[in-house]
Amino acid sequence: MDKRILGVVIVVVLAIGAYFAFKPADMDTKAATETAATATKAAEDAAAAATKAADDAAAAAKKAADDAAAAAKKVADDAAAAAKAATDAAATTAAAATTAATDTAAAATDAMAALTPATFDAVKVAALIDASPLDATTKTTLKASVTAAAANPALLDGALAAVKTALGM
């Protein structure tokens, strides 16, 4: 738009120049002055319009830059929030995994304690057998052996060895 206004100003100035260069000899000074004043006013109006257009364009560019900066800030804030959520989730998962590992280790320690002659517990050994993936017949046989060992300590070592072997320990 600025080029159009500048083009109009140039055409007006050229027209005025051509008018004065090729004016009739009988034109009086008053008419020349009025024409010059009109041309000057037109040039001033064109310059004012060009200035306003440039100011409007600058304001629009500033608004676009401000909007882009606000959008970029929002994206950065959203990314930071997502990263924090991911970090929190990872920390929670790690804590749960640690607790599960600790619980599993404690259960394994209890199981091993139940399978030693010094800390033998027939109820815990029977629960281990029931929780195992062994078939029903093997479970019944092993539990009968453990019950007999609880009643007769001489059978304890053989019964515990059979349970450990069956459970893969």
C-alpha cells in the first residue's frame, strides 16, 4: 500500500511539473499559485496517508509478534508441566517397584526360613506348596510329607528336601 501512495505522490508532482513546464503563456500568477497550493495539499494528504499506513502496519506486526511470543510461552509452559508429570509418574512407579521388590524379598526370606529344620513351620510350608504351580497330586503328596515331618522330626530333612526340589529351590 505504501508503494501505491508513493506512486500517487510522484504522479501528482510530475503532473504539477508538467503543467508548469507546458502552461499557456497567458496563465496568470494567481492561477499558478492556486494550482501549486492544491498540488501541495494533495502531496501532504498522500504523505499523511502513507505515514498512517506505515504506522498501522507496524502496529499489526507488533501484535503478531506479541501473539507469537505468548503462544510460544504457552507451549513451553505446557511442555514443562508434561515433563513434571512424567517425572512424578516415574518416581511413583520406582517407589512401587522398590516396595514390591522389598516385599518379594521378605516373602522369599520367610519361605526359606520355613524350609530349614531350625525354623520349620508346617503351615507356611503348606501355604508355599498351595501357592506353587505344581499339579494337585504333587501338592497333596508334598503336604502329606510335611504333615508327617511335623509329627516326626526324623522325617523333616527328607520332607524339606523333597519340597525344595519340587519348588526348584
